[in-house]
Amino acid sequence: MRVSCRVNGEPRTADDVWAGESLLYLLRERLGLAGAKNACEQGECGSCTVYLDGVPVCACLVAAGQAQDREVRTVEGLTGPDGALDRVQRAFVAAGAVQCGFCTPGLMVAVHDLLARDPAPVDQDIREALAGNLCRCTGYEHIMAAVRLAAATPASTPTGPEGHDDHH
Ligand code: FES
Ligand code: FES
């Protein structure tokens, strides 16, 4: 079947999508967006997290066909059109929260979503928001530091699905 959706603000189409194919496969293998990672394929690690109509989902659990006519935003879409990193992306780098990096794209989407809903989360809120995103490397302290740093960084607007961070 053919699937057409908007991905990071651009209309995209893929042909010959098979029944049962995941949105993660569509993004990575057909559309060349390797940001969302494939770790467990069972909805348990969060490394494949993307926005679907503004709501974070595990792309490995969503059928590609469900994205038809909808808006997908991946970690690549957090970066502004001029290549400027979003405050969440900058904070992860600055806080040393990236080790192997496998969990990082999904975490960035989850943190981006958290801060859009709650600009000043306390640690307990951060832990709860990120409970579905597993990291085998960092012990989470650097990730917590990255979220605090991002929250303390002025948000550039807009932050919606079409938005991008144009802060320099
Ligand atoms: S690869 Fe989707 S949750 Fe782990
Ligand atoms: S940095 Fe390796 S899994 Fe998180």
C-alpha cells in the first residue's frame, strides 16, 4: 500500500508498504530518517519515540499505515531548518548525557514533549516522564542534568509539531 504523511513538515510518500510494517521501519528504511532507533521493537525502551500528531509514541508499535495523512515529527525535526539545535539537543550535549547515543533521540523527543507541557518540571516529574525511555549507559544522572539545563534555557518558539528552535 501507499502511505502519505507529513514528516518534519514535509509531505512524504512511500510505496509498497506491507501490512504490519511499523512506522519505525517506514521512517528508517524507506524515508532515510535514522534518528529514531530500533532497540527492542516491543515498546519497552523508548529509543524509537517520535511525535505523531504532536503526541509522543513508540514508532515500533505504530503501524506505518496509521500515519496516513498525519503529522510525524522525529528527532531530526527538532533541529531548525538552518541546522540550529533545539535547546534539548544542546543541553544533552552540554551535560554529557550522550554516551552510546542509542537512547538519545527518543529521550530528546520525550524531553521536548515534557518541557512543552511543563516548563519547570521537578525531578519527580522528569523521572515519571522519562520512565519509558531506557538508558543502559548513563545511570540517568547526566540525563536529569540535561533536562534541568534545558528547562533553564529560554525556550524559543514555537514548540508545536511544526515548530523549530531558532535560538542561536
Ligand atoms: S524500539 Fe520501540 S520501544 Fe524499543
Ligand atoms: S547513552 Fe547508551 S543507552 Fe543511553
